[in-house]
Amino acid sequence: MRTVYLGTSEFAVAVLERLAASEHRPVLVVTRPDRPRGRGRKVGPPPVAEAAGTLGIELFQPENVNDEDARTRIAEAGPEAVCICAFGALLKEPLLSQHEMLNVHPSLLPRWRGAAPIERAIEAGDEETGVTIMRPTREFDAGPLCLQRAAPIRPDDDYGSLAGRLALLGGELLVETLDTRPTCREQGEEGVTYAFKIEREERRLDPQRMADELERRVRALTPHVGVYVELPSGERLGVRRAGLAPTAELDPGELAVRDGRLLYGAGSGALELLEVQPEGRRPMQAADWLRGHRDRLTEG
């Protein structure tokens, strides 16, 4: 089947690679314009643009995919289906109705409609999630469901590990949908939850929350967003990996050393910080960071 692919993120790269290896290889890849990226904020292409170049697929980067010129360029490619995954911009009419569209969404819709379904599933403590192939409509992630498959969320999963597995599953499910052309069914509203985008203030580990909530947030936002605690000096210490600590009498927000372990007090319980990242430096084991900072923390 002749396809056009819309995608932007690292997650969308794995889906594109699987689609390109099938008989439904895209004739055109559409992604977002180059933007500042990374710590240096140097302008660079999105991950899907780089992947399209490696795969030798024609690339198109419009400022607005809904503009007439962009719609014309997509139509000229003659797609029988437009495949979408993590494109990062809202598709509007008349583009939505001009082509058959299939969207790869990393959740078991209608649970976790929205921008951050993987993060919110981990944060909520869900035991499973999955991938849905659905038809996009004006209402965000509310269109008909074509194919779904569940996947477990492991106790040690962070965003990176879970997103990697779901991206591979998404590619397989998209190709299967194009191969088999299943009948799509309406979603309905029972069981709807919303995966709102990650806000900047969520990166700070709020010490008033329970320790198990904070442990899940660390995993949900690692490694792509990142979380931190505030040191007594006011500096931020990034937290890359954490676990629930044995019972410890710490005030919320208190950083302390107990039996050589770096602990962070929460509203209920405490976290053991296992891997940290000082500002401007690489991640390191908490034990290594402690060697230069033990004198600034309480011990017991």
C-alpha cells in the first residue's frame, strides 16, 4: 500500500523503520522543521528527519502541515494511507478528511488520551499499557480504534525502556493494520483518562508527596525529561534512578546519609537516591557523588 508517514520524535523513528522495511514503505516522510536541540540549543533536524535521510526516503518539513501548500505536497504523493506517530502538531480539517489516516498511539485507548501516555501510565502505577492504531478525528485521540495490543509495565521500567518496547510494538501493529485492514470501532467514553503534557514544575520531586509516587515519577520522566531535588545550597541535583528506602525518620525534603546511602525525605516514607546527576555533569552513582558532599548532609 502506498503510504506517507508523519512523525517527529525518537519514538516515531522505530515505527518508521519498521514501516520502511515492509511492503508499505513510505514514499514521503513529513516531519517538523529543524529546531534548537540539546544543551547547546544548536539548530538541528528532528530524529525522524535524520532517519528519513538514512533510509533514503523523500523528506518534507513544512512550518504548518495544515497549510494549503503542505496539503498539496502530501496529496501529490498519492497516498492510499497517511500513517502518523508522535508528529507533535495537531492535524486539522480539511487535511483530516483528505486521506485515510492511521495513528499509532502508545496506550490502550480510551485510557491515556493525550500528549504523555507513557509517562502517565508509569506514574499512575499501571501494570499494563499497550499500543492502539486508531483513526484521528477533530477530538484528540478519540477516533475509532482499529487494532490494539497490550504490553506489561515492569516494576523497573522507566520511560526509556518502556517507550522502546512500545515503539517496536507500534511498528508491528501498524504494518499488521495495513496488511489486514481490520474494521475500526468507535471508542466510547467509558474508561477515558487524560495524559496531560509534562509541565516544568513536575520535574521537581515534591517532598510533600509520598515516596512511592516520587519513585514512579523518577521512572516516568527518565531519561528524556529528568527530575531533580534541591540541595541545601539551592543547587539542583538530578535524580536518574531511585528506590523506596527502609523506614527512615526524615523531614520532607531532607537529604541525609544513612548507612552510606543517600536518602530524600518525602511526605510519607523516603527515597534512596541511587544514581544522580549534578548540574553540568554526567550521571554518576550516588555513592560517588557522596564522596565530595557528605560533609554538607546529615548522617545517622
